Amino acid sequence: MGVGATECEVLVIGAGPGGASAALHAARHGLNVIIIEDHSEIGTPVHCGECISEVAVKNLNIDLPEDVISKHVNGIRVLFPDGTAKKLSEPGYVLEKHLFERWLTEKAESEGATVHLSHKLTSMERIEKDGNFNGWLCEGQGENFPFEAKIVIDASGVGGVCSKLLSLNPRPKVIAGMQYEMLEVPTDDYLDFYMWPKYAEKGYLWMIPKCDGRANVGLVTEDKPRTKKALDEFIEATHFKGLEQILPPWKEKGNHAFGGTIPISGPHEVTHYDGLMLVGDAAGFTSPLFEGGSHLALKSAFFAANTAAKAIELGDTSADNLSSYPELWKNEFPPYEKILKGKTALYSLSDEEMSVMGRCFPDEMSSMGLTGKAMVGILILLRRPGLFFKRIIPAMLAFGYSRAKYYGW
């Protein structure tokens, strides 16, 4: 044991949705769990649009308290460059994400997990016993270091601190996301996703309604240097012009804009190692088309916690004994390669071609089965046959793949 090290069975890196979920489920197994978070408080800053579908909530078996829900919504509406709008009606929730993360962390603490804020992991040293892996000695910045853990669950976000420290995976390709919270935004309780390349190169823009007339208005784009300027131009050119921008409730001062980067390369090749599992953004788990990640973070954390409990009970936390973890997420998560191919095809289309595709979709896309998809294909063939040479079918199917069986939009 390291000199003065605090022992635990599971050390969770990061107290976002993935980290808090991992800690909660591990603690429910009766494990000694410690969460370390490098920020000084839980839930800040918020990096995402804050929404999750009811399908995902049911799959995750979460009973959301009303005080973390900002608004119940009816689904999403996709708007194409010519203004064509198509709905995907499926209920869901817009959260007050900072309150959701605090609630989830408090639930983990109520099950026995310990939380240390302002603690940043800086090194990991293997512990071996009789030539076999026996845990990690974790050092860092914070008064409670060092920690000795049988298993580490990395929920540190896109930075992927454990991957970086152990050189497990290359740095992922990322997309920049930014948004404002605005007042008096008109809504019919649908999330609006704008496929408008003029403002969001290889990305999209959104309006996510919240309570009291508030809404998150933002974008993701691969043109990172131009992110804020593009968002401001979009607002100026649309019905959002002139609406008041405010600081979100978790932010006391500074610029109104907030956001971060999102991994878009798909899952990392290595998501487990001796005594280590990666969850959420740290594992590259985001939906490639609309870049959502909270539902995948929460479920991968559940898989990781269950895998950790079984390994610790057997007294073997080697990579071989954690190999069920990637099997679990691969069996359930969306088909990343198919969505990535479709996304690439989608972003190869011109504004006009994307609009043609949009006009061929039915007004309501939620019940578009095989027959409906075939009809869309026939319409495209009749209206613009040349689009088939631009791999329009994978682009079209990407919308269906992204709305995965277990996770909704």
C-alpha cells in the first residue's frame, strides 16, 4: 500500500452523469466507493443541451424527480436548409443539468459513496502482488490523495485522463459546442434541430426549450475557431434576433455563452484495461449524428459498476476478467459505424440536396418503418436520382439509426 494512501474498492474519476451513475450503482453493490471531481462544485460547468428522451429514461430505470426537470417535451423537429420541417414525436425531458448531476451524486452518497471536490488525478501506478495485477495507486492534486483502488472508473469526460496517463487511446476527434440561454423563446414543446451548414459546418444548430420561457440556443460545428461567430450570425438572421441572453442559473458571472468539446470519433478501441473501465465521453460514447451523450454515459456507467462488482467478488480485476464490459455496451449501444457513414454522406450534400432529402421524409418520422423508408427512397429516385450516387441512403438511414431502440432521440 502507498504511504498514507486511502484505500477503496472503486475510485470514480469525475462526478458528471457517468461518474455519479457509476458510483451509485457500485455503492448499491456494497462496494467502498470514492468519487473525485476536479471542479469545486458538482454540476458546473454545463457542457450539453440538457435533454434526454423518455425511451432512454425507461431503459435506464431512472425515476427523475420533478425538481431536476425543466420541461416535458413532445419530441424533436428537424429543420432543413430550405425551411422544410419534419417531426419525430417521442416524449422526453429537458433537464436542469446541474441539478440533475447534484441529485445523482447525492443519491450515490446516500448509498455510501464518498465525494472529494477539487481533486485532480495526475498519475496512476500499477500495484502488483505475486506477479499479478492488484490495483492502482492514484496520485494527484487535492488534500486526500493518494488513493489505492482495486478498480478505477474513468468518467472524466472528453479529456479522458486515464487514457492519457496510460497511453491507451489516441486523442479523439472533437467537435465544438456552444450555446446561450435566452428568454421569451416561442415554443410548441419540440426541440428544434437545424441542419443548416451555412452556420454549422458538419454540425447542426438547436433550440431546446426550458421552463419560464427560457431556451438553450446553440450549435455544434467542426469549424471550432468560428463557433461563437457562427452562432451569433444564426441568431441575428432568425426569429431569435433581439431576444435577451442571460446567464444560466449555475453561472454567477462571465460570458453568457457556455459549452465545450464533444468526441465524434466513436468508441475508443480500448475501453477497459487491468482494473480500469472508461465510461461516457471518456470512452468516446456519444451519438455520432446529434452528439448526445448523457444516456450513453449513464448506461455505460451501470455496465461498468456491475462488471466491477463481479470482478471484485471474484478477487480478479485484470483486463481479462473485465472483458464482459465492452461486450455489454457493444450489444446495446447504437451502430456507430453505420451512423458515422451516414453522417459523412449527409455532410457531403449541398444545402439544396439536403433540402430535397428533407422534403422526401414524411411529416412525422417516428413511425417510419420499412415501407416508409422505401417510399422515401422512391421519392428521392423520382425527384433527384443523382443523389443515389452521393450515398443518400446511408445519410437517410442515419436518422433512424441515431434514434436507437433503447435511447430514443
